[in-house]
Amino acid sequence: MPIPEDVTGDEIDKDVKQELQSLPKTLAEDVARNLVMVARLIDEDPEGAYGYSRVALRLASRVAAVREAAGFAAYANQKYSEALAEFRAARRMTGTVELWPVMADCERGLGRPEKALDMAGAPEVHKLDKAGQVEMRLVAAGARRDMGQLDAAIVTLQSSELASNSVQPWTARLRYAYADALLAVGRRDEAREWFAKAVEADRDGSTDASDRLAELDGVEFVDALHEDEHEDEHEGKGENGTADEPADAAPQEDGDKD
């Protein structure tokens, strides 16, 4: 797959670059450039990111960072079985638990919420950092909802992190999930309050909390471009909805008819 000339491979994280040092120099550069493309495209073009991840995987399948990137690319394309296999391979290579929450979410994607809940209660969760533990809580709440246990999902999300007024990288998503869970059981006023709190914390637009809040408030957004096109179309028509004739158009004489 083509890679832009401005992508050198030096853009990757230093820890990943260190992993690639086990490869021959030219190969390491090729793998690094493909990994850069995965990171660059994964949000806006998941299919493209997946393609580059497969190239990197063919070149260096024994590098944990490559297996992890391949896992996230597959995950972004909802290829949950493939993603889970790659995440498990990366975990075996590194021995870390960082991927535990996303592995559990893959289980959800595969229609196994009970397995995701089992993972949420596993000893590995206690080894996660705070961000990982919050992510695991979000996955567990999602699994509860998958199983129709809506009230249990609400309780799962109630935590010190949710109650905290400080804004962390996970705050917006946690508040959003809580608001959405409240709305699912009909607690509309509380849901509105938490969507508003999610908006306050969502500094990078990672959720559509502002749209959800506006929807609850009955605010309707109008597509300005579509509105302009509609007005132009209306101006080009007469009162009966047909296109106006030019003002100087002469009436057709009866004798002109066939």
C-alpha cells in the first residue's frame, strides 16, 4: 500500500521504536511507516488503517506493538474475533494487562457479555491503572445493558470517578455513559443533567453529548446548506410551484400549433 513521502516512521512512540530495533534497519523503517499510517487513519478511515496493519503484520508478526496495532485496526472495523486474537498475542508477548478492557469489549462484540463480566471481576483488573479501571467499568456497564440489566448498568457506573468534579481524559465518556443509561430507564431529568456534565468535560468532542442534550431540550438543528438550496429552488418557481416564464416571453399564437 502506498505511503506518503512525508511519513518517515520517526513519528511513532519511542517505546515502539525501541521494540522495532530487534529488526533489520530497513525492515524496521518499513514497519514503522506502516504503523504510523495505522495511527493516522484509524479514526477517519478504519478500513485503510486495517490495510496498513496487515502489511505491518506480514512484515513483523513477532513484535508486540505490531500485534497490538493490528488488534486495534481490526477492532475499529468490528472484526472482534480477529482483534481478540491479536490482543491476546500482544499480551502474551508483553505480559501486561493494559489490553484487558478492550479484550473484554471484544467479548461483548462477539455476543458474549457474560464473558466480559467475568473479565471485569478478574484479578487482572486490580493491576490496571486508573484509566484502565474506568474503561473496564464502562465495558462492564455495557455488558449489563447487553443482557437487559439496565438498573445494574447504572449501579456499575456509579463510582468515585463519576462523582469527582475534576476532569480527566475519561470523564466525558463516563458521564455520557451514565446519562445514556439513565435515559434508557426513563430517568429523563437526571439524564439531561449528566449529559450537560458530559458536555462540560468533553473538551475534544469525543462524544455527541451536546447533540444528545439539545435533543432532550427540543432543539432542532437545520442544515444551512440544505436550507439555502431549498430557498433557491423556491425562488425559481411561481405561485403554482412551476418555474416562472421569462417576463418577455410572447404568448403562442393558435396558428403556430400543429
